[in-house]
Amino acid sequence: MVKLTGDSTGRVAIYNGSTDAPFYDPKNNLSLVKFHTELDYPTIINTVNTGVTLPARAANGIYADTYSLFAHGRGGHPMILAEITSPFSTSLSGSVPVYMSSGGFARWVSIGANASHVVLHEQCVTYRTNPQPALGLNIRVYITDKLL
Amino acid sequence: MTLKLLITGSDFVAGNFNARNRYLRGSALGARFPISKGPTLSIVSYGGGNGVFRTPVVRYSVNGFVMQRTTGNDESTNHVDAGNFNAVVQLVKT
């Protein structure tokens, strides 16, 4: 049975179950909770389309770099999500390979933020005889209201 | 705090929650953004034995985006099976 309950403290919850345990203790009854005002729901407060061009990398090297994408304007390190929108489409979930040569030598990127900017980290390793070309990435960043 | 609850055909407001905000939410309908629940990468190896080095094979696969190593260490054209790993993801709406 689905219940909608509120009380004078301002709590409101929608939940399943035969008891009110999800109302009074939502975090220990998450499987039964459909909504609770005491849970902290991340909200997307800004979406930014941006881009970066990773430089060509010479053969037989290991590289690491960080690219500042834009100022996020938040008072701390915001929780963000991001995806690459072109030249291919994929989420920036952890470290993502954006180029991989036939031998497995790859260029990896990950999204992050510092106190002032959203940044992209790059790590790259090239085969002893094969350089890697420059690579342009279009990126969409979702900024939440949560600070880490 | 007093109880604050508004439910209409187009609005749901409860406490600080307002359905007009853009929350992250898990849903099969219209969801497009994958959040990984576990590893996004598989590393297996082939070869080895009798003085032959084992060679690692990498496969990254998230929600249909795949990059994998399919040839030998010297970039020869010998095909290597990188396996069929796919990351487990939760699709969310943004």
C-alpha cells in the first residue's frame, strides 16, 4: 500500500509498507521510500556546453595534463556530471578512453572540478613508433546544487 | 517548520522539494545518462607459457560506448578477443 504522510515538523513522505518506519527513518528503509523531504535530492542548477582540443602527442611518451573548461561560480567544489557529445557520445563516468590505438595505447580523460573551475584531466600513453593526433571534444556539463 | 504540501495536476511541492526543479532521477522512460554501478573496464590477458609473455587486453564499455584493445602488443593485426564485458549502469534523467 502506498501512503502519503506529513507531520507538524514539515516532513512529508510517500512510501510503501505496512508500517510508518519509512516515514520516521527513511535512510534505513530506502527500498520502501518513493519520496521523503529529509532525503537530499541533487538538483541540476546549470548546464554548460563547452569544449576542448587535446593536443597531438608524440610517440613513445607518457603525458598528463589538466584543462580548465570554465568557471563554475560555486562556493566550493560542486558535484557535477558530464558527457561527451561529439565526436562521439558517452558519459564522463570515471576515466574514459577517448582514443585507443590498435595496440591498446590510449588517451583517457576524466571530468572534475576545483574550487573555481570545471576541469578535464587527461592521461595519455603512446606506442614507441606511433604518435596520437589532436582530438577535439565537445562536452556538456551538468552542475548540481551539491558541494563536495 | 509547518507542513508544506501542494499537489496539483502540474505541481508537487513538499518541504524544500519542488518538482519544477531539475532533479536527478532514475527512470527507464526518457533516461539517457548512465551512472556506473561498478567497474567500467575489464582487463584480461592472453598468451603466456613456455617463455612467452602474457599480454593484457583492455575493454572499456559503458552503455554502448566501447573502446578495446583487439590486437597484439606490437600493434600487429593478429586479432585478440577482448571479451564481452559491459558495465552495469543506472540510467538517470538529468
